[in-house]
Amino acid sequence: MKNNIEGKVVVITGGSSGLGEATARFLAEKGAKIVLGARRLNKLEVIADEIRKSGGAIEVLKTDVTKANDVKALVKKAIDSFGKIDVMINNAGIMPLAPLAALKVDEWDSMIDVNIKGVLYGIAAALPEFQKQKSGHFINLASVAGLNVSPGGAVYSGTKFAVRAISEGLRKEVGKDIRTTILTPGLIDSELQLGSSDEATSQFVQQVYKDAIPAISIAKAVAYAIEQPDDVDINELVIRPTVQEF
């Protein structure tokens, strides 16, 4: 029986590891056509080779989500390769946590550029295509840090609160033909945990991440949102390990 994922063209940013990679592999198994973007082209090519050997359809493109034209080129790659785009997963993100008093201004700038502007650039690239097609689905990666703020996470939380606000505004603006999902992960095994240059914070983060659940947990949630009938909009999914309190 055909599922509602098979044949869909899915664009994923931040696809060279973690949640992006796991989602690409899982959706490809279900028959989606994947277009994967990230800065590390060598890693993308390894993932693509493995997906193709398993019979999957995938294209990759070196993509820096802080550059609007890169994200536009990724969506164009989907259309040139597969004739359309059905799902835009704005997954790329970074998490260099540190107390505000550490004044890591460059890291603040990077988080704003990747976590907020990267999502906006994904919307800017895909929305005109979705409007033209009168169909499409945005899946934007937020975080439980967008639900509450922990010490050391003020700026990161700020970026994820922003993703939630932008996504909710998008949902209200796009009308009935375009779906929007906010994906809100807790502790999921990924490279996010390695992002902190502040030593004390880094040690704390890696301790906490011992409770992380595998990235496939998110991939399955993404599949659940995509495979719903076209008139069903899964607006938000919050996924934590059972042991996680915050």
C-alpha cells in the first residue's frame, strides 16, 4: 500500500549528521526523494552513496544556511532534479551555550544567523514554490529551549523562541494549502552537544546528554507529520527522553 511519504520531495538543511542525517535515511527508506544540504559536502556524499546503494533517490548540495542564495540554490536543486518540492525541513542549528557574562558575542551572532535567519531563508526559498503548487509542508526545528530558559542558554533559547513565533506566524499566514510543523526536541543525540566553547558549560552539557535518545526518534516524528492526509496539519511535536524533566 502506498504511504503518504512515497514520492514526496523533501529538502533538509543541516543534513550531514544528527537529526538531518537520520531523517534523510529514514524518509528515503519510505520512498521519499531527498535533497540534502550542509556545509560538509564530503559527509553529504557518503550519506548519499549509502542511500543510493539501498535504492533511494537523493541529491546533495553544499549549503550554508546563513547565505540566502545557498538555501535558494538547494530548493532549486530539488525542482531541477525532481520537478517539485513537497517538504522543507529547516533543521540546521547550532548550540554554543555559555553564560551571558562570558560575552561570547561572536557566538550570539552565529546562533542568530544559523538558527533564526537560516529558518527564514528556508521559508523564503520554499514559500514561493509552495504557493505556486498550492501545496507544501514546512517543518521547522525548535527545541525545548524554546519552551523554557536555562542558565547559560539565554541566547540559544531566544533563537528557538523566535523559531516558534515565526512558525506560528507562518501557519496563520499561509492558508489551507500549506502545512506547518514545529518540531521541538529535548535531549537527542547529535553534534549540538559539542558546540560550547565555554568549558564549564560544555562539561555540564555533555553530562546532561548522557540521557539523550537516538536521532531516529526525531526522524520517526517527522515521518508521522508528513504522512498525515493533506488536510491534517500536525502543528507541533515535543519529543523528550522519558527521564528529561526540563
